[in-house]
Amino acid sequence: MALIIYILYKGVQIYSGLLIIYALLSWFPGAYDSTFGRLIARICEPYLSLFDRLNLRIGMVGFNVMIAIIVLNLAASGLGRILQAIMY
């Protein structure tokens, strides 16, 4: 069971890193049009689309990615605690 929790946390770390890379790609013109940019967008956009309705934009700055990472980490932490409670 500890292995499952470890894999869960590692998966969340990797996906959080991908979300950060996705956000950083917005700083470079045409980055989303590259092969790497399309791959990252294909992985990240389905999850980020859940936060598009919340209108988390202030001026030209969008906070969708930051809120998505926070929600992802909170969900993983809660699931990890539930799994630990089941385990012991």
C-alpha cells in the first residue's frame, strides 16, 4: 500500500511539473505550435479546462495553472491520507 501512495505522489509531482512547463511555454511565441508544445498541451489542457469557467484572470495574468496545481496537490494529499487510514 505504501508503494501505491508513493506512486500517487510521484505522479502528482510529474504532472505538476508538466503544468509548470505548460505555463512557461506561454512566454515564448509559437511554443505551443512545436511538437513538444503540442504534446504538453494535449496532456495538460483537459485538466486545465476544468478551471477555465472560474475566470481566474486578473488583467493579462491567468492563475488557472496555479490553482490547478494547488487543487491537484490537495486532492493527492487527501487521497494519500485516506489510503493511509485504510492501511492502518
